[in-house]
Amino acid sequence: MPLTIAGESFGSRLILGTGGASSLTALEEAVKASGTELVTVALRRVEAAATMGGGLLDLLDRCGVRLLPNTAGCYTATEAIKVAHLAREAFETPWVKLEVIGDERTLLPDGVELVRAAEELVADGFTVLPYTTDDPILARRLADVGCAAVMPAGAPIGSGLGVTNPHHIALIRQNVEVPVILDAGIGTASDAALAMELGCDGVLLATAVTRAADPARMAAAMRHAVEAGWLAAGAGRIPKRFHALASTPDEGRPDL
Amino acid sequence: MSTDIEVVGAGPIGLAIGWRCAQRGMTVRVVDDGRTGAAHAAAGMLSPVAEAYFGEEALTGLLVESAKRWPAFAAELGDVGYRDDGTLVVALTSDDLAEAERLRAYQASLRLPITAMRASELRDREPRLSPRIRGGALAAGDHQVDPRKLVPALREAAIAAGASITLGEAGPAGVTVVAAGCGSAALAGVPVRPVKGQVLRLRAPDPGPPGFRHVIRGYADGRHVYLVPRADGEVVVGATVEELTDSAVTAGAVLDLLRAATDLMPDIAEYHLVEVVAGHRPGTPDNAPILGALDGRPGVVVATGHYRHGIVLTPITADLIADLVEKGVPDPMLAPFTPARFLS
């Protein structure tokens, strides 16, 4: 079953960010190995001119992936709204990954500014995918103002700490109707699988792949992990027990 | 045998190729459009070890080989600010140390000369380092040169060897060597893109050399910074890495660079800020240079896309390209860097 956001379908439930890539070649190999169909790019880090010789935008075009502009580096709603408009004009897409950062040390979202920016951008016709905290109430507020998905942080950006509050991620999944994409904090494949097992509809990650010693290999691992977690989430796992339960029952066994 | 060689681009790479070709008795003309190149901003670190990064083993091999040629190359040219005081890798926080250690372990696994150092050992070598630093490493073989001395020295050497250097456009020639940095994409159709870097130049408040002698490559709260002390009192602090083509110098870049620099070495705050400049590195998709004959364009050789490594790669680029031009056969060392690798 594909991931559907705002009526658009994606065969892959993995969204990749480009930040931290050591080279365009390494990034291209990772994008291909990840199987992703959606890649997020900070507007501030690239010029929209698609003429950049062998640059990032050409690369994404070559890989046949859709571009999701983001507002990374914005600290106020005003700034994020401005960057979102620039992105819509430059990349000719109303989709935006909305980031409004609260401080430089944690890079965690500022919830108040985030809701303000989301409300205005939705009213302006944007398809808004906000990067939010793992607060279930804030996630619901974002869904209520019309965001197309909510993207809670598993842990701070680039920290590789994994999903630090699994219970809240599960609560968010129950609290909103729109897709839940776990965004930020993933360190390795099992983190991504766990996020999917908690009920997330997708995972967005960058650093875990781009800064891995072998980015293409980690990208392939993430592809499998997201798929494995999604399959497991829908497969009806067994309850946890205190004591063992023999996999082959004793009753009815032949007397040998 | 005398050959007619035209080199497009009078940066360090073009001038060194012209010089080496002229030394071999070829008739050489170096042409340039007069625009400022990457060398104007470059710090001039010769850092094959501390720059070695995962997945870039072929590039590291070339950097190591070129760095070996630097002492003799510098001696031939005279005063180019060559200093062999070595490089210290310095990490501020435990997160920074983990990052620095990860890279050091990788570099050591390639048998490159790098030694882990405790904070106290680093501060014994450079007492002005902040007491807050957590640790780092010594890359004793990573040296430095001053690109603003190197370029005039190369011009002089090339002219003395019989090359002519002129402003203008490329004309007909037996062999044309495109060494035009960021301009090479338009001239030769190779995938070279400008990668903006903002660099500061400070000056020690007192006459004489700055209060430290090693190149410092720092990690400070997730920010990367380098400090390069020159014998004449200049300190180069760099550099941002931005996928942008403009040349604006920004408040944020100055703030980030100076915050990281002063976190690592507090008395940098007393130094005079004398210049902020934005340059563009000629970047390639795999961060390695593009060196060799261009398929389908007989008589055209490219030597470009040196990205962050133009200064350290100047000697070996000049030697290998002069060989190629003279003999018509590429040295096996050029194999990983051919223009053909981007054709598929």
C-alpha cells in the first residue's frame, strides 16, 4: 500500500534529506539505494537555478525523485513563511516541509511559531508538512489547522539517538488522522523500523545516511528497515509474556 | 622536441603546468581572463591526512603523493610561506571529540600519520588553546603554504622558464590545457560547479608572528573551523561551504567562524579583523579533480575541479599533466581522475 500525503501517492515510505552529504556522488548513490521518491532540500543551501553544473537539482532530476523544499534555518514564523513563498516560486511546488527552530543547540521546533506559520501557509494554499516535537497535543493542533501530515522528532536533528519517547509517537499516531512521518533523530536501521512499528506512516532522515561511513549501504539498510517495520506493524505481533510458551504444544504428540 | 602549449587559467594549477612544460623545452602560453580565482581566498593548508574522508581513498592517495612533493616544489620557488609546523585537530565538546575521533580512527586505519592527543598534550604544544578543549590529534605531516605568495612565485618561475602569460582568450594551439577552475565547465563541458567559501583574515595585535604555530583544525559545538598562522602575523580563519554562486560576505558566516575560532582559542578576539572574502572552489561530483585528455576533443587536456585541494595538488598536477602533454600517455596515477568517469 503506498504512502498517501495530500492525495499524492509514494511507493516508498522513506523520505531523505540531503544535508551532510560529503559529495554529490555519495548523495546520488544513497538516493538510489534508498529507493526514496521524495527528497527534502533546504532552500538556503541551493540556488534555484537548475543550471547549476552537475549540481544538486540536476542530481535529483536524474534520480527521478520529487523535491520537497524545507525552511531549515528559520527561527520565526515570519521568516519561515517568507522562505516557503520563495521555495514555491523557485521550485514550482506548493509543498513545503515547515521547520521553525527554537534554538541552535537542540534544533528542536518552536511550537508556537510553528502553528502560526502553518496556519498562514495552509490559508495561502500550501501543502504543509511541519517538523514538530513529540508532543501529541501540538501534533493535533497542527493537523487541526490543516497540515497535510505531521512530522514529530524522534530525537534532536543529527543526534542519532533514535526514538527517545516511543509512547508519545504512538499517541500522536492515535491523535491525528493525517499521516505521521517520524522526522529526525534516526541513527541506524533499527530506529527506523521501530518508528514504523509504532504506527508511523513514514520516516524522514538525512544525517544517519549522509554521514555514515558508507552512505549507500546505510541508505539500503534504511529502505529495508522502513519496509520491515511497516510490514511488522500490520502483521499483528504476538503479546509479550513473562514466561516461555513452547512453539510446539505437547498435546496430541505421538508417543515415540 | 618543442610543442605549442596553451594553458587556460593562470591560477596555481595553470601556472605550475605552464612552468613545468616550459622547463621541458615546450613553447608555452598561459592565458587568463583576469578574474580572481579560488587561490585568492584559499588558506593554503597542505592536509592530506586530516582531510582524508570515508570513501575518498583514491583522492587521499593523490593528496599524500602531492604533499610529498611539496618541500622540493617550495624550495624551487623560493619564499612561498611554506611551514612544516604540523596540524593539530582540536575538539571542544565531547560530541566534537567523538566526531574527531571517528575520523582519526579512519585515517589511522589507512596508515596515515595521525596521533591521538589528550587535551593537556595539545595545550603543551599550543598554550593559547582554550582550557575547555577535550582532546584531538596531531597530524605532524600536514603543513601549510601561503597561496598569495605562491601565485606570484609561480608566475615568476614560469616566465623565467620561458613561458608567456597574457590576458585574453584561448587561441589555436597544439595542445590546450584547460585549468580554468570554475570556468572550466563552460570551456570544456566538465561537471565543475562553484562552491562558495567565506574566509577571514586576522592579524595579531602585536608585531611578529601570531601566538601559535600549528595549523588548528577545530570542531567547536558542531562547527568546523580552521586557523592558519602565518609567520608574518596573519591568521586565516575559514571556511564556510555553501552551494551558492554569489560573492556576498555575510554576518552569519563571520559570526559562526569567529565564535568557533574564539571558543577554541579565546585570545583570537583581540586580533584585528582585516579581511572577509568569499571565493568559489571548483567542486566536482566526487570531490576529486578532473585530470586528463578530453575524449572527442583531440588536443584538449583538462586539469581542473580541485575543489578544496587545489594548493596541495598543485605539484603533482603539474608533473602529471606535463608528462601527459609531453609523452601523450597518461601516468597510471591519473586513472581514477579521468574526465571519462563522468560520462556514463
